[in-house]
Amino acid sequence: YDQPIAVSLRLQAAGGATAAQVDSVLWNDVGETAERWRAPERSRLFLELDAQELPAGDYSIVLLAYDAVTLAPLPALEGGIDPGQVVVGRLTVP
């Protein structure tokens, strides 16, 4: 990669509107962003969404990878619904 990569973790309501979101740049174990990685590396990232104020309903948990400089989504992944966007789970708020 020639730019830092970021991810967005989102809760999307049934109609597709984003109800909650948190974003972060990916870092490796020594604090380097993707453009400094020398080989395929892993990034461990913990993101926390505040869902306490969400109205009752069903939500999709979506992960979107994008270029942190241009904000352009990365190409679609297998099983993706849009460029760089993948549904990774579901959440029901009673």
C-alpha cells in the first residue's frame, strides 16, 4: 500500500442508514501504518461503538476499509455489499 489504511465499524439500520460509527487507522505491532509495512502484516485493532442510545430495531454490523488519505473505499471484498464494505454480523436492540 502506498497510503495509510483505515477501517470504519458501523451499525446500519434496516434501511441502510448509519446509526453509529467509529473509525481508526490500521497500525502494525510497532506502530507503523500500512504504507510502511514491508510484507503482509497483521493489525490488531479494538473498536468500541456506543450503542446505548440506539432505538430498538435490527442492525447490520458493517466493516468498511478505506484509504485514510483520500477516504476512497478499497475495492470490494468477497461477500461485500459495496466497495470495501462487508457485513460481519447482526445486532438486535430490544
